[in-house]
Amino acid sequence: MRYALDDTIAAIATPVGEGGIGIVRLSGPDSLSILRRIFRPARGGGPDWNPRPRFLTYGHVVDPQTGQVIDEVLAVYLRAPFTYTRQDMAEIHTHGGFVPLRVVLTLVLAQGARLAEPGEMTLRAFLNGRLDLAQAEAVLDVVRARTEAGLQAALQQLGGHLSNEIQEARQRVLNVLAHLTALIDFPEDDVPPQDIVPELEQVARHLEDLLSRADRGILLREGVRVAIVGRPNVGKSSLLNRLLRHDRAIVTEIPGTTRDVLEETLNVRGIPVVVVDTAGIRHTDDVVERIGVERSRAAIAQADLVLLVLDASQELTSEDEAIAAQVEGRPAIVVLNKTDLPTRLTPENVPLLPEAPRVSLSAATGEGVEQLEEAIFELVTGGTVMPTHGALITNPRHKAAIQQALQHVRAAQETYRAGLPADFVTVDLHAAVNRLGEITGETVTEDLLEAIFSRFCIGK
Ligand SMILES: Nc1nc2c(ncn2[C@@H]2O[C@H](COP(=O)(O)OP(=O)(O)OP(=O)(O)O)[C@@H](O)[C@H]2O)c(=O)[nH]1
Ligand SMILES: [Mg+2]
């Protein structure tokens, strides 16, 4: 990634494909002059065209070399610093097809703009102080949100909730540091006494509070993987379809119908749940089925939660037992399917996975499916409700930084209590300040920026 800020970058900001409109976006000092060269407003154009910032103007994109009309568009100029990147920007709203977008972009690049890297617009917003790092990451979380609850959490972070709390904690540590530094630098002067213990204790409590809700927040953002496993024909694919409320997987009475691993995302009370339907596990000589069975085993290993499906209308088989043995030790729910038929298995008489909750249901009628969703939610959240106040940590990077900052604050408290010299205490406090600064971006390496912004889409 290049960190040049003084050139003008451009990219297609809308997704590839057909749509009502598509947008080519520019950011940088030449945005307006490039727009002037290629855009001919329907009225009052020419090189002196002076668009009113933030107002759309109707007209045409014209190739200045050939005079050929490229597309009929709306164009807008956005004047620095009141823009996303805090630079001059322009947008050209073309017809939403791949060719008009590509031709307009090519023309913009021919006028001297450089093709933007992924996330480079947001990187500029960050480097120009429009957003801090946690807010910049929230932009991507908003785009990628898979549930409304996830979107809400991302919007809160974008609005600066998390940043404010982190800044507050960081400022408190900085105040303590300033006091200790004064003691070290001017030992003979009268530095007013300050009890740093309660101040650091408050910071530590605050960080602990944030951490206590982090796993919940990370769930909202990242979701969980749930693998549906069981021997052939017990109704795994029927259950997937039921959970999705549409027929995604092929269901037949032939054992071995599903031969590959299927993935779909569900919303279980705000948590994105990726459900994986697998091939029924059994010994088989069929090459394709055997590969499917291997993948099922891998799906168990990768899942956060396993649904072990049994056919309640039949006695347990050695295959059921063998599969249960593979699931042993992992978070799991035992699903007794086909309760619309006369049943032989009940939640009480199934000895497999004794620790796991049991849910009886019928994938055929839908009876009991809500209880399964309930059980999934309970298991992944520990049953507690989503916090509605205070900032929510949704990002493992932030969680790790807070954990480390907390350790340093705790270590500083220990050192201070032990009566060691002040500069021993300040080492840890400096480290805590730096860790907190990594969240909002005060202390940040180029590698970290690269890692964060390269995950963005081009044009964002
Ligand atoms: N009566 C009844 N039949 C069901 C139920 N769930 C599934 N079935 C039937 O059981 C058969 C197998 O269903 P599938 O969903 O294909 O089973 P599977 O576990 O995915 O099977 P494989 O892909 O072969 O491993 C089909 O004939 C379904 O209609 C149920 O709740 N009640
Ligand atoms: Mg199946």
C-alpha cells in the first residue's frame, strides 16, 4: 500500500454487476480539474464550470480527445475538508453497468488520477483525522454486517462510542504518568502528592468491564459456525432447509444424498450463524461419498457448535455412536428428529453426549425448530442478553489490546504497592498507553495499517 496523500486517486465505488447506477469516485487535489475536463454539464459548461459543492449536476461524460459521449451521468463535486477523506472529492454517477463504469474510470485515469488501492479512501480519512482507527474499522464492519444487531454495534463504534471510552482510559493513565514523571524529573521540587492507586484501579475496572462484554460483541460481528452431522438419512438437510426456511439442500429418502458440505448463514436473534450441512457419516466404498464423509469430519473440527442429528423413529445404531464419539468434548446439541413419527428415542433414553442439551423436533413439520434456535442462542451466548449500554468490543484485535493494557496497569499497581522506584511503574504505564493507542490509532505501525486496510473493498 502507498501512503501518498497528495495525489488524486479514483475507483469504482459500487459493486461489480448490473444496477440502477454505478459510481466512480475521486479523491485528491485534482478531483475538480479532472471532472471539469471530462464532464459536460447540460447547461453552462466549459472550463470555467463552477459546480456548487455537494449538488448533483446533470450532463454527459465526454472523451476530451475525441469528443465522443461516453455516458449520460450525474456528477457532484465535494469540497475539502467537508468530505469523507477530508480532501477534494468528486463522484460520477453513471448507468449501473460494468462497461460504462469501466470506460468512465479509464477516462479518469487517463486524466492523471491513480487507481485507488483497497481501503485507500478510508485510509486517507484516517490519516487526515476524519476517523480514528477503531472508527475506520467500523466502516468495514458496517459494510459487512450480517444482522441488524451486528449493524447496530458497528454503527455505535463508527459513532465513536468505543473510541471515547478508550481515550478516556488512556488519558487517565497519561495523567498518572505525568505525575510520576514529574516526581522523577524534579525530585527536589514540591510535586503535589497524588494517590495513583485509586486512579489506576478505576482504569483497570473500566477495562475489565469492556472485556467482560467482548466475547458477546465478537459473536455479533463474527458469528458462529454450526455443523449439522449424523449418519445418512436422519434428516440433516431437511433440518438445514427448515432453519433457513427455504429449500436449499436436496432431500431424498436415499441415504447418502448430500455428498458435499453446504454452507448458509442464518440470523439467530442477531447473531450470524453459519450452518454447515454435511454428508452423512458412514463407512462407504463410493469415492465421492467418502470424500464427503472426510469433509464432514473436518466440519466437526472447525465448528464452534455441533448439532448431532439422530432419527428418533429408529433405535440408535453403531454409526450414531461412532459419530457421537467424534463430537465428544465439543460444544454440541443432540437433535432428536422425526418426532412426527412414532418415536423410540427420547431425550432421556439417549445415552450419547450426556452433557449436551437435547432438542426433539420434526424437520418435516417444523415442530420444535424454535426450541432448537433457542438452545443454539443459549449455548453460544451463555444465556445472557446483549448489553445495551456502554461500548461493545466486537473486534478480537481490540480485545487483545485491552487485555494487554490491563495486564500492564495491574503490573504497575503491583510495582507501586511494592514501593519500587517510580520509573519501574512508568515502564508499564507507557506500555498500557501504547496498547490503548493501537485501538484508536495513536500508536500504530505501517504493518498494522496495511493489515487493516487491505481487507477493505476498492473504492471504500
Ligand atoms: N417423517 C419425517 N421424515 C423426515 C424428517 N426429516 C427428514 N425426513 C425424511 O428423511 C429422509 C432423509 O432426509 P434428508 O434430510 O435428506 O437426510 P440427510 O440426513 O440429509 O441424509 P444424507 O444427506 O443422505 O446424509 C427424507 O426422505 C426426508 O423426507 C422428519 O422430521 N419427519
Ligand atoms: Mg443430506
